[in-house]
Amino acid sequence: MFSIWSLSRMNRKLLLAIIAGVFLMSCLLIIAGGKNGPQGAIIEMEQKYITSAEMIGHPDDVDGSSVVMPGVPLMIAGLTKLFGNEGHAFTAYRLIQSLFHALSVYLVFVLSRYMFNTSTALLACLIYALYWPAYGIVRLILPDTTMQMLMLMLVCAVIGALEFKQAGWYTAAGVLTALVAYFNLQALLYPIVFVILWWKYHSPWRVIISGTLLITIGYLLVMSPWWLSIPIFEKLMYLPGPWNIAPLWLDARFIEGNPLVHLYRSIFGGLSTKYAGRFGNEEARRVVQSALDFVRLILLYAGVVGLVWSVWKYRLKRQLPALLTLLYFIAADWLVPSLDGTGFPYGVFLLLYTAFLTNKAVIYAHKSSLHRGASRQRKYVR
């Protein structure tokens, strides 16, 4: 869908530098974050995933059943089996999150370039690279970074399926939908987004029928471990299947007293404020935290403004895959509040529109400067 070699040499170097910088910064923060780790609610959330991973590795030694989605526990259990030590597994998990964080930069570029243009895409990468909550989440045993990367990949697969109408892209969309559901149950009904996209892209019935079949095959393939009687999958009985929405939904309904409050926090708040800007002095911590929150909210609110502007003034068709994905998960989070993570992954789509607004502001400022210069020149001529 996109080759990095199609960029100019300068743009290619800039993109690779941002990707490398994000990866190195994530790793450095993991190394430096030993004693200043998360506290309170974040530790409780992490412990749920750790306990669930122990259920997979040692089901006879752990009582009870898991109340979290299976993605993170499966990763931790697999890494523990690979390295033979839980501590090493946690370190490896965080390093993998750093890699996924860096890969998200590339995916942000691909989506922004498809939706807008190369200059906006580079701005989106820079904005995402400076979006500080992403670095805090990388350090945690939570699903957010992985889920964000999978969501971005899913949108790329959707675009590939719509543009190229190839079987591989539709199958990938089904596989990625199920993989996202491993981390967040809200993704279960995501394929309904294709109904709107097929209509907008004027897809023929042959493509719709074959696409539906391929998405279903990919979807069921990833879900199959819960249904196949294979010894290697027997331990999954301790985890809820990604389709097991009823009990998780009943628990999630009481996570917030007001669904609107939960919806707002999922996008603009979350729990990121719990672990960022940790200083020994309480007053210094409060000041730094307020400054960081101000920057974060400015970026997200600017994304909302950019979204409204782009829908009103810009070509809507190329925005639809990312825009409908954002709207779908917002609606899903309102109806079924997520028990998992911090709500962070949804913000990345708003940052694409923050870049759009920033690019328009730069262009407007440049044109205004040229106009003022021309006006002064005409005065001198007179």
C-alpha cells in the first residue's frame, strides 16, 4: 500500500529518524523507570493481567478465573515460557511495547499520507512522537500500546481491501479485528463498518460477498483456539473468549456511574495522569503534571477542531476508514465501557487531525506573511 522508498531522501531520513528516536526514548524510559513505577489503580490493573498469565502457566496453583481479555496474559505467559523467568518476561514485554510504539509512528505516517498529504503525515509523526502519554503506557503491563498498533494496522488493512480489492487484505482485516478483540471486547462488531465503506466506495456485490466471506474466515481462524479440542489450547479455558461479551459487559456497566463521564475520560482523560511526571516533591509533581495535562488536552482538543474542519472542507472519502474506526470505538466505549487499559488508543486518531489543523495553520501563516510582504512592497513602489 505504501513504500518508504517512494519518499524523497530527506523525508525518508526524517521519518526513519523519528521512528528510531521514539524506540530509543521508550527503551530509555523503561530502563530509567525502575523505582518510579505506577501506583494505585494502575498496579491493580496490571496485577489482573499478571494473575491471568499465571493461570495459563500454572492453572493448578491459581484459584479463580480471569476477568480480563486474553491478549496480554497470553503474551506474558508465552514470554515466561520462552525466558523461563517472570521478571525477564516483563522486561521483554516492555521492550516489545517499545517496538510497537515505534511501529505506530510508521502506521501514523501511512494513514495520514493516505488521508491528507506527505507534509501532514510528517507532522502527525512528530506530534505523535511528542505525545507523552504513549511513553508512560509503554512501561506498563497493559494492552494499550499493542491494541493501538493493531487498530492502526486494521485501518491500513481496511484501506488496502477497499483500494485494491484483494483477498489478502480482506482476510487481514478479519484477522486483525479478532486480534484487537483479544485485547478489547469492543472490537467484536467492527466489521459492520464495512457496510458504510462498501456503500461509499460503490463496491460491486461480487466484492461485498467475497469480502464478507474472507473477513469471516480470518475472524474465525483467530478465534478458533477456544473451540478446538487441542491439548495446547486447554489452558485457555481459564480466560474469557474474545466473544464472551455478556459477563464482561455486566461488570463494565458499573465501571463509571455516568456513561458520558466514562466516554470523556476514555478519550481525553484516562488513567495516564496517575503515572506521569513523578517527582519526589508533591508540589513539584502537581505543577509538572498540570503542565503535561495541559499539553495533552491541547493536542486532543486541536484534533477535534481539525476533525470538524476536515469533514466540512476536505475530501471525506479518504478519511472514512480512520474516521469510522474512531467513531465506532467511541460509540462502543459509551455502550460497553472498557475494563481494560486506560482508553489511550483512541487518541491516536485525533492526533491525525491535530496534524491536519497544524498543517493548515502553517500554510495560512505562510500565506499571510507573503500577503503582508507583497502589501509592503506595493507601498514602497508607490
